[in-house]
Amino acid sequence: MNKKEPTTESRIQPRCCPSGHPIGRANRGFSRRTFLKGMGATAVAGMALGKISWPLPLTEDMDPDAGLIRRPLKVKPILVYDIPSRRPQTSWRSWGGVQTRAAVDEESGRIRGELERLRAAADFPVEFLPLSAVRKAADLSSMADLAGSDAILLYAAGGWMDVLDTLGGMGKDMVVFCRHRSGPVYLWYEIVSPRYLRQHTDAAAVKGVADEDVVIDSQEEILWRLRGLAGLRNTLNTRVLAVGGPDAWSQPAGVVPKLVENIWKFDIRTILYEDLGKLIQAARADGEAVKKAHEQAAAYLSTPGTTLETERSFVENAFLLEQVFRGLMKQADCRAITINGCMGTIMPLAETSACLTLSLLNDAGYLAFCESDFVVIPSGILLANISGRPVFLNDPTYPHEGVITLAHCTAPRKMDGRKRESARILTHFESDYGAAPKVEMSRGQVVTNIVPDFASKRWAGLKGEIADAPFLPICRSQIDIRFTCDSLTMAQRMPGFHWMTGYGDSLRETGYALRRVNIGWDVL
């Protein structure tokens, strides 16, 4: 049975991307009534985009090299301390080196300097709110900016349980920092585990704060945790435009999109292929739009490292389709898009494949995915928001001898977020039609691979290195990944189907974010 067909299909279909599935995979005769019946209640709430007509809203204000747009993580730094009074013949102070007003002032200056250096070093958007110093929980009520923060960075120099319990109970992400040798030793370096995290028991007892939220001395350890939180905050509540409706590879209709809405709070908006077809026809009749597409295609094909090995008209049509998709996203007020029915549906409408169009959108700072597979799409949005770079949705093969091949036809060329890698512009493999990039990804590049499960309960993560970018008779963009995990162990622990791959090592940040949405993280 073909890997992309539903299990109820009895004949072999020579297709990579899905076609013929009753949920969203409409052919040209697929009616609005049939589509809505198949969609059920899953996407109806977010279906309407309002009145859609050509020309769509313009997007020329978007800098083509702006990259992924992420909002800053707002972090509230709080120093908790105590100034004890001497009492005769009894223990009158706890551990710690911040116990006088002068020490508090000195420590506050030290923290402000460290925060400024963290801000300068951050490769993700972060805003540090003004540092506040408190002695007791009642002092927190005077912080006007605490409620609007995304995360708390707690400098636990002293004080007592009431402050930590109150902050922990706010439902905000919290990183607890303690000093050992980076400055005056903190009280909570001694007692953060038994008194706070375990609440005087032998097991973790605080909801929302765990051992991995505690940092001792290291500024880099703070930074990667905030990077993970920034990625998570930019992923939650993402609005995604689903062309042809949301779906999930070989899963029951509606189940996975509903999981995604519940876990990630995604707002999935749908446009029907019936409406898309009308827009594409109108765009084709628009002389200025066609001229622009031809000019963009010519400029793209003239860029260094670009080789055309398909019909030029397919590339020009891909740029016209990009104009349509950009306009639809602007009208939907979103920057993420996915296409259902990538093969038999989109090709007759656009007279090209969507492969190159999705690659262009990813390079321009959008989040664009084929197949409308919401099993894997959340992992792509999360990884991109953590790393700030485009990601590659792909089909995995079977691991062997420390190598696995990953391939698909929609890879971005700016995988490092900056420069285009060389690419051959070919046909989409299975159809031998349209325009699809074979991106020559960099050999030796470290990559993060995320392997989501169908049930959204356990994702697997694998760090690897690109060993080769072969040219096998499979999806056009293809890489051989070398890894150190035992191949059989990896095969036995691979869940789901589609993978998500991005340049760099983001395993720590991904696992840190996933804990907050109650998805397990299995690093292979």
C-alpha cells in the first residue's frame, strides 16, 4: 500500500503527497457541500476568511530577507532576599551572602549587568522588564508589570517559601537562578529542592516548576531555557491557513486537528479549493500579477547556485501561486499555511506543483508546509520559533548502520536562515510535473530532527549530521543523516511518520518547551 494513502484504499497509488482522502483532499469535482460534510465540526469554527476576491491584500511591505517574525518573550526578573536582624544566643540568619541593604544593592547591579549581556547574546527576541527586589509575597502586588510578563526569572538569594509559592502559583513559566560561585552564594542553592520543589517530601510536589527549571551560576543555562520558552510562546495560539482543510497522515478524520487545537491552541482557518481555483484564475487574468511572477521567476533563476531543469512556465506559475498564498495569509492575518491535496488537487488549478511555492514562502520568513499533516506541523512551527530558521518537513526511511535518509520536495533553501544553498529546480518526483527544488544541504551540518507521534503524547528527538545529499529516485530534496544512536533502538522507538528537520542543535529547548504542553520527550 502506498505510504500516503489511507488504510481503506485497496489499490496502489503512485503518489507521494496525499490525494483522494475524504477529508480535505478534494479533486476538481469536490463540492463545497461534500467538503463541509467531510470536515464535520473540526474546522467549521475557523473556516470563513470573509469575502475573498482578487486582488488580495498586498504584501510588498514585507522585507524579503526579514526572516521569521517572532514576538519578544517578556521576562520579569525578581530578586528575592531577606535582611535578618541579629538576636543573641540563637540562630538568627539563614545561609547566603545577600543579607544587608548594601549587599542587595550590589547584587541588583550585578544582575542588571548580566541581564544586559543576556539580551545582547540572545539569538531570539527577548525583553527583560525592570528588575524588582522583594522580601515577602505581599511585595509582589506592587509590581505593575508582573501580570503582563510571559516568564519569571527568579534570583533566589534569600527570603522564604511564601514568595516562591506565590510566584509558582501564578501559572507563568519560571526559571529559578541560584549562585554558588558566580557571586555571593544564595540561600536557595541549599534548599530549592527539599523545601520548594519537593515541599518537604521525597517526590516532586510543585505544579509547573521542576528540577530542570533550576539554574546554578550559568548564564548560558538561563539563555537556552529562555530560548525554549520564546519558541513555545510564539507557537501557542498560532493561526494557520489550511488550504483544503486540516488533516493528519493516515489518521481518523478530525481527531488530530482537534488535538492540536486543544494542546497548542491553534486557530486553523480553511479555504476551499473551489475558492482557491477562482482566485488563481483571476490572478492569471491579471496582467500585472503575471508580469510580476515572470520577473520574480527570472530573478530567482539568475541567483547563484540555481539550475533550471524543468519548464520555466512551472516556475513562473509557482511565483504566481506565491502571490495568491501571501495575499490569503495577509487576509487571514497569519503567517503560516499548509496545503491539503498537494498532488491531484493543486496541480490542475495552479498548473504547477506547490513544492517551489512552499520553499519560497519558507525562505521569506513564513511557515509553509505540504500535506496539511497536523501530526507534524506543530513540531515545525515550534522548531522554527526556537531556532529562528526555516525547517524541512520530510519523509523518513528505515535507519541502518547509523544512517537514515530524509526526503521531500518542499525544502527551503535558506536552511541557516540567511543564505540560499545551491538548488536544482526539477519536477516534483512522483508526478514528474511542476517545479520542486533539490536543495543541496550542507554536508557536515548538525541538524535537529523531531519525530512526533500520532497521539501527541511522546515525541522523539534525534541530533544528527548531514553525511550526504544524494540524488536517488525519490523526493527531490534528500539528505542522509548520520547519527550515533543504535539503529535498531531507533527503529523501535520511532513514532508517527513525518519528521521535521532544522539546522543546529535545538534538542534541549524543544524538550523544555514540550514539558509545558504535557508531551513527553524521548531523545534518541
